[in-house]
Amino acid sequence: MAKHRCDVAGCNRNRFRFQRVCTRCFAVLPRRTVLALIAAYRSGERATWRALQKESGRILTDKLASETRRLVARADRLARATPPVTSQQAYQIHQRLLGEQD
């Protein structure tokens, strides 16, 4: 069975035979870009189709990179928000929870 690849440049995910883009690209890319890609393929305008493939690849890369930056920034904020606990403090907290304070 032949594998059908997504039309977006740099994606390389599988898609169904009746689709032009995979489900991830369909969810991430703007509708206008996806519909223009489909229309260019169906009308046989290969130069426009290839240009739209490259453009949608750039959009996809930018969106995934911005999502990665957002998640890294969130992880950094969470790391700064939690105060460090020394082993002695952890032992005291554990003893207090167990009710075994000196």
C-alpha cells in the first residue's frame, strides 16, 4: 500500500488518500493557506502549488518554534517559582508530617 505524505514542506507525516495535508498541519495552518494549497493542486497549477507548499512549511516551522519557546519559558517560570528545599528542611517537614517532632 502506498504511503501518502503531507503536502506541507518539512512535515513528512502520513495522510489519507483523499487529503492533501495531514491532520496536524490542518489544525495548525491557517484555513486560507490550506484551501489555497488544495485549490492549486486540483487546478493543476504546479508552480503555485509548490510555492504554497514552501510557504505553508515556513508557517508550520514558525508556529512549532513559537510553541516550543512558549513551553520552555513556562518550564523556566515553574522552575523559578518553586523554592529549593535542602535535605535538612525536607527531613524536618517529613518528621512534622509524621508527627515525630523532637
